[in-house]
Amino acid sequence: MSAAGAPLAGDGGPERGPVRPSGLLDVLGVASVVLDAEGRVVLWSPQAEELFGYTVQEALGQFAARIMVHEKHLDLVVELFADVMRTGQSWAGAFPIRRKDGGTRLVEFRNMRLLDDQGEVFALGLAVDQSTVRRMEQDVALSTRIVAQSPIGLAVLDTRLRYVSVNPALEQINGIPAAQHLGRTVPEVLPQLDADAIENAARRVLDTGQPVVDRSAVGRTPADPDEDHAWTVSLYRLENALGTVLGVAMSVVDVTEQYRASVEAETARRRLALIADASARIGTTLDLDRTARELAAVAVPELADVAAVDLLDSVVRGRRSTLSPGEPAVIRALAVQGDKVPDALRAADPPGGLARYAPDRLVTECVRTARPVMVPVVKDDDLPRIARSPEAAELLSRAGVHSYLAVPLIARGEVLGALDLKRSRNPLPFDDDDLLLARELASRAAVQIDNARWYQNARATALTLQRSLLPSLPPRTGGLELASRYQPAGATSEVGGDWFDVIPLAGDRTALVVGDVMGSGIPAAATMGRLRTATNTLASLNLDPAVLLDHLDRISGDLDQAIATCVYAVHDPGQRQCVIANAGHLPPVRVRSGCVPELLDLPTGVPLGVGGVAFSTTVVDLEPGDRLVFYTDGLVETRRHPLDERLGRLLTLLDCPDQPLEELCDLLLRTLHEPDNFDDVALLIARATTPE
């Protein structure tokens, strides 16, 4: 429809040809009556029949005043009729009529003179029930007021989906006067919005009659071109009383505050989820590099497009570090994570490498002051202070890095390093909420990183101590060919107290020792060293193995209640025998040519340090070519398999008597020792040789 309400053709002009009538006249029920010059009825419409109660047969030829007007108004009506016929001026007014059934009704009249082509004079009377007119006027007035005063944006689109009516609220929402809406489509008026989607929805409503309720739309209008707003749009088809489609009505409600609140609530929910995710994912092990990778993985892509976890090199080495204002920061990159930003990843320091950042660099400022550094909008002159080198700055520029945030990693009052965050694909700059989230992540992760750092340093110390206490074996001694291995526990566990030893004795004899101190870390390594020293001293006294273990048992009781298992054997090449005693340790395996490998049947005994139980010595034959395999429980024990099953697997692997000892050691460790084993392994293999 046009602004005036006339139907429009495809070219914008009035519709030509037959069209369906409007329903307004039918709603009013306008009665039409034509009178001749004497006032007799010559034409009588169906609406007149309904309004006055007389059929057309009853009305035609009658004086209109006698059947249409109450008796007390008869003279007045006759006078008015004569005046219209004489002067040709129309008359309008309201007065009661008399219906055929005797009832009266207040009717509004419009009277006018008509001339035909013969010069004859007639009178046309139009009559409408006044209550119907008043009701229609009230409806129109009410509708007009509702539309004009509604805080909801209201509009009417014609069948070509062009604006024909816009209320003041929609003018304000769109920031465009009503006159600039009329005759234009939604995409033409609001090109900044996804207006095509709204127009397509309106077209479906026009075609199907199915309304659209509360369709969401987000964007910007001339009313506020710098901020996103949100609206709900409802559409329904307009039809007249006869069902003729007039167009589409549109209501627009500004829900920006609710939208922003929901966005903030969703943002808060995601942040809480991220913090919960960080609590679950960061610090799953005591491996320093893995903990750093977990932190970087949590930050990308939820918080940043690129995340780097950098520690001061001095901190990694176990020393406290404070930077003076003019001092550069020597940083070790532990982890880098990126989301589809190859140039930015190439600009980052590779994990494990050292980088020197000048005093003016932002990450240096962050770790020196122990305060976050945020650059919401990165400009070209900021990139050299973010990157380590001009080449890295060029890569960051190419990657489109537009926002930067560095947060210090602080644990137990010490600055460990920084969490370095950049955005390139995410169009939003870092804000105060991002800063709070980054600080929370950094705070939680710093404690885990510090724990991993101290554990790594303690583990390295214990491992160094333990390796320094283990012997360096000659390949041959006293009629034996030897091979050995020591394998520390997995990264998530501390160094244990496993050890082995080979002690030359008089008469070409050799003492073979394998033991395992219960516990882990430096205390276990120190106890192992003291027991090894005691074993070497006692072995020089040429004691029976059971007696030697008895002495070690008493010594262990004095070592802060230390408990250890141990196998002590003495090989005599002349006798081609071994004498062996066991203190609660797993039995050695003997491999003989032509025989199936066997676990030696030894009295198990009790661990050293328990006390009160005597040890016993067992003699076993060991011919040239025979092998004895000593090992600690870390080689065969797991949490998922029965010990008998694992020992059977060991015997199967040893059923290869011609394999070189060094290769056999590697095979056993590679096959039996699982990466996640929480125990270390000591392995000693001795093969009897022919005396020279």
C-alpha cells in the first residue's frame, strides 16, 4: 500500500483493472438512498434495507421522509431536503430515524444533489449508524495514539515490503526520520544491519501468513553508529475484513540492555569455566615443561590467539632473580601455543631456547616490576617493545597482532616469569576483565610451575647424587662378563634408592649386589650410598653372605629406621658356584645353556632394617656361559598386571642365551619398564666366563 492507502501496481502507480474492495465500507455498513425531486425513493440499497428495516419493494415509490424519519423531525427534514434540492449544497448531520419495527436509531446522514444526463434532479442520501461511526472513530483514534505513543518501534510495510508507516519510537531506534523511511525497503534504510535477513523473513510472512515473533537482530544504526545494539523483531501479515493482504506489520523492541547483560553473563560463565578448566588441566604432573604447556593450552583460544609461558633463566636454574632498571631479562621459553597464527608463532621464542630482552621491552618491564603490562590497541611503534628483534616485530605486524597483555607469574612472593598473550584473529582488544582472568590463571599456574621447578631441581640433585654413588663397571672381572643399567623413575615421580655394585674379592672372586631402599628423593639416595659403603667394607672381610646381610640389617636399623631389600652373591670361578643370600628382594634369574631360564629358589628373608630374623645362604652352580640376572622391582612390577605374569614375561625375554649382554639390558628396559612407572630400575647381568 502507498502512504495514502491506495493499492500500488508493479510500476508504483495506481492498480489498473479490477481489484478487491476495501472492507472499511462494509464495516461501516453505509446505506445508499436515491430520491426523485418530490422526495420519493427511486433507489434503495441492501444496507438501507438493513438499517431502516424496509425491503426494497416496501421502500420504492414511498416518500423517504415518512419511512426514514421520526414524526417529530419530519418538518425539519422536509425543509432541509428542499434546501439541498434548491441550492445544490450538501448537508450533513445526525438525527434519529424510525425503523419499520418501531424502534429508533441515531444515524449520521450525508445528503447531496445529483443531476442526470437529461437534466433531471435527484437527491443522494448516505446514512450510517452513528454508534458504528463513533466506534470506528474511537478505534482509529486509539490505534493512532497507541502507534504514536508506543515505546516499541512500529512500522507497516506494503506488499512490496516498502515502508508506508513508521512511528516515532522506530524513528528514534533507527535514527532516521519517518519521511526517509517511506517508499524504501529495510535494506535501503538500514544497510549497516543484516537487513536482508529481516526482509526475507518479512517476505515469508507475506507469502505464508505465519508470523515471526521475537527474531533477534544485532548491529548498528545511525542512532548510535559506534555501538552494537540488539533488538527483537516481530512480523505479522496485515489483512482487511475481506481477507485482502495489505502488507506486513513490524514491531521492534530494543533489548540492548538485556543483550549486554546476557553477553556479560555468558562471558562470566565462560571465564568461570576457563578457571575451572585451568584448575583441572594445569599441574597434572610435576614436569615443568608440561605444566607450562598446559597453561598455554588453557589460554588459547579462549583468552588469546597466541600464548607464551616464559620463565627467567635464573629461576629455572634454582636461583632467585631481581632485575635492576637497566638490566635485560634473560628468559627461557617453556611453551608457546597459537590458534591459526603461523606468523605470530614464528615470531615467538622456540620452547627450550634462551632469549635476551632489552630493558625497554614490555615483558622485561612486567617481570621487573611484578605488574601486568597491557596494550589494548597495539600501534606500529609498540611492536618493537613487544618483540625480541626487528624480524620478530615484522612477523607480528604481518600476523595482525593488535592487542597485547603480559602478566607476571608470581609464586611465594617471587617473580618466576610471565604469561605473554597476544590477539590477532580475535577482533576485541584486551580489557580489564581479560586482565583479571589472565591474573587469575597466572596466579593458579605460577604455584604449579613453582612446585614443578622445585621438584625438578630436587630430582636433578637426587639423581646426580645417586649416579655419583653407583659404580662404573669394568666389562670383565674375576671370571665374569658384566653389563648394567640404571633407569630413573618417570618424570612424575622422585628418584628412588635402587643400586647395584660389583666388588672384586681375593682369589678372583666377585661380590654382586643389587638393592632397593624404600622411599625416594635425596634421603633415599643418601641411605643407598651409606649402605653401599657399608657393603663394600663388609665384603672385604670375606664374610658369608648371610652374615654380611645380618651386619647390614643392624646398620640399617641405625639409619633413621631405613628399610631396604638386597641380594648379595659371591661368585667363585674356581668352584663354578655362587653363594647367595636374600633380604626380602626379588630372586635373581639363572639362564643356562640348553635350559629354560629359572628364578632361583632362595629363602626370601626379610628386608634390611626389620631385624630379628636370621638370613640364610644358598649355593648355586654357575658354569661358564651361564648368566645371573639381578634386578629391582621397578623392572617387573606394575599396577595393572600380576607380578607372576610380569616375571613370566621376564623369563621369556631372557630365553636367548647368545644375545650380547649390553643388547639384553636394553631389550629388558625397553620392553618391561613402562614410561609411567613410578619406580626406578637397577639391572645387573653377569655371565660366567672360562678362567684364563
